[in-house]
Amino acid sequence: MQLVAILITGITLAYANGANDNFKGVATLLGSGTTDRRRALIWATVTTLLGSMCAIWLAGELLARFSGKGIVPDSLTANPEFATAVAIGAGLTVLLATRLGMPISTTHSLVGALTGTAIASTTAVQWDTVISKLMVPLLLSPLIALCGTVLIYPLLRRGRKGLGLTKQSCFCAGVETVEVVPQLTPALTVARVETLSASLGTTVTCQERYQGRVLGIDFAKSLDAGHYMSAGLMSFARGLNDTPKIAALFLVAPGITPLGALSLCGVAIAIGGAISSRRVAETMSHRITTMNPGQGFTANLITAATVIIASRLSLPVSTTHVSCGSLFGLGTVTGKAEWGGIGKIVLSWIVTLPTAAIIAGSSFYLLHS
């Protein structure tokens, strides 16, 4: 019975992680108009699953860190009730946020659930470990991504202008191009969107596109290919960093090997993203900042680099916080940040930890009773 409880709650948490997190790696592909939601989601699912499968070799130490070892006594981490309560607390928190369309951090939820369960068990918590090895990386990583984007994007923009590459206004119905003209002012863009929408009887949007060649190669096409690769790299990094944190909960169950735990998590994450990611996809793609393909490419590269380096150092950063940090930085430097949407996301981050802690602590109390 305990094995079944651990498997059900762990798989549910992995599913919730996929629903809330899978689209974050490819949000810039949709937000910049590079592709549609279905194609972006397929790419995210495949590359995230690859990252999950590689976690056993590249991020194995995160398995031990998120099993609770070093935070609470080993006697508690070996208790199936502990793992079940942590999975319930983190899973319900992430599912609730997904239902509301808020991109919160599964890592943050797990830290809150671990802490809340430990407090409910009246066990001494190693707060220095929680703060130094869990909370500090979580807090610093989005700031690093934000600052990296603010510093690097202007350099790339200056380089693009130095090569003589210019922007165009591309009017599209879905992913189909309707009209391409030299870059228009915001007022003219709005007027043209309204005219085309009325004449075609469908919604027309305007996306920025690049014009020009570098060494005889069309820059816009090569940038789209690079954008796809950077989005895939970011999704790979997310699978690499997130899967071990969830898989650690399975290891309490007898007969579950690290490879088996990672495989279960990887498949459940992929299914969750394929079925339940629509609302978070909309928030990440359109409610933080508007962007063009070059800007999305930059944000993805910085996010992927930050998360992969953290994974190799066994630092449990949040891919949600890092990717949002990159987009926050992008909105800041371009002056197109949607501060209302950003404020709601930050508020959801603040309430994540206490919510997960309360649910997990209550669950442990009921299970133990």
C-alpha cells in the first residue's frame, strides 16, 4: 500500500511539473510568432524527455539532495509517509498554480513541502543547509538571468546593426504570412492590423522580422533555426535539472532504482506538458513581454546556460525563475515589459513556499495519525 501511495503521488507531482513547466522552454517560440503552440509543444516534450533521461549521468547528486538527506534525519527520509506528504504538498501546489495559469517553481514547491513536512514531524530541520544549498540558489538564479539578459542583449543588438541587418513588420494570420513591409511605427502597425483583420475576416498579428544576409545566408531563416535550437537546449536543461528532484521521492519505495525513478518521472512530465500546459503557455508567451525572434533567442540561451551550469554544480535552481528572470530582463531592456503580469507572477512565487509547506505538513500529520 505504501509503494502504491508513493508511486501515485510521485507520478502526480511529475505530471503537475510537466503541466506547469514544459512549455516554459519554448514560450519564446510562440511569443515571437516563430511557430504555433502545437509545434512548440512537441519540440518541448521531446527535448525535455531527453534531458530527463540524461539526468542519471549529469545531475545524479540532485537525487540525494531532494530526498531530504542532510536536511532532516535519515530515519525520517526513509519513512514512506514523509515522501508521500512531500509529493502531495508540492503536487497540489503546482496543480493549483497551473489551473490559474501561473508559472511557479516545482523546485520552490518541493523546498516548501520538505520544510513543512519536517516541521510537522517535530524533527529538527538543518536550516543552514536549507538556506545555503536550496534557498540561496533559488533566489540568486533569476537575478543572474535578468542581469545577464540586460547586459548581453544590447551587445547582440549592436552587432546586428553593425552587420547592416534591419527589421521588418510581418503581418500574420496564425503562422501564415499575410504581408511583409519595412518596419512601421506603433500607430501605423495598429492601423494596418485592424485593416487586414477586417478585410480577411480573421485575427491578424504583427511580428518583427529581420532582413538581410550574413556571408550570403538569410539571417532571418538562420535565426529561426538557432531559436529552435536554443529553445530545445533550454527544455533539455529543464528536464536535466527538474527530474532528479522529483525522482528522489520514489527512492523511498523498495525496489525502485534511480534509473527507474528518472524514467517514470520523465514520462509523466512529458504527458503532463502535452495535456495540461495551455494556460501557463499563454502566460509565459504573451503576458510578460512582447518579443521578436532575436530577443527570444537571447533569453533562451541565457536561461539554458544558467540551468545547465547549475545542474553540473548540483545547484537546485528553478527553471521557472531563471526563464522568467530572462524575460523580465528582456522586457526591461526593450521597454516592453508587461508589469501587471510580472507582478502577478512574482506574487505567486511568494505564496508558493508557505502553501506547499502547509499542505505537506497537514498531509504528514493526517498520514501519521
